[in-house]
Amino acid sequence: MFKSLIRQDDNKKIVTIMHIFYAKRDYGKLL
């Protein structure tokens, strides 16, 4: 159970990083 919580937290981190990455890329297109 604890491992699944850690894995879920890692997935959230990955999703957040991807959101930031795409936001920066799209922002670069606007400029």
C-alpha cells in the first residue's frame, strides 16, 4: 500500500513536470 502511494506521488510529479514543459513550449510559440 505504501509503495502504491509513493508511485502515485511520482506520477503527480511527472504530470506536473510535463505540464510545465508544455506550458513553456507553448509560451515560446506565443513569443
